[in-house]
Amino acid sequence: MGESGTFPFFKKAATEAAEKLEKIGTPRALHFLKEMQDYEALFDSWVTHPPQDESKSQTISEFLTRMRSVMEYLSNPKDDPSPT
């Protein structure tokens, strides 16, 4: 997969997570929702303003870390502690 193919993949992941979080609507879900929306906008911006390799790698790493937290939360949204 070429570089141009990676941005849509990450944006799609953020969008799908955001849709699920919006339906839950708890304070923590809304906190994660805002983060996912921010990542969606960032990945959109990469289409017209590609990041430097180091910045791109760091952002993707941070995104994957947050996605792990989001997926863990989505697996049991009833356990809703304060946002982290």
C-alpha cells in the first residue's frame, strides 16, 4: 500500500470509532469522540499538506495508542471512569 493509501485507512478508523462513541454519549465517550474528530481533520489535511516523515510517524504512533484506549473503552462502555 502506498503512502496515499495510508491516510484514508487511518481516517476511516477514526471515523468509525467516532460514530460508535457518539452513540454512547457518556462523558468519556465524548472525550474520545473529540480526539477522533481531531484525528479525522488532521488526516484530511495530510491529503493537501503531507507531513514530514518524523511527524507522520509520531502522529500515527500516538493515534494507534489512542485507538487502543478507545477500543478498550468500546469493549465495555459501562465501565466509564473519568476521561484520560
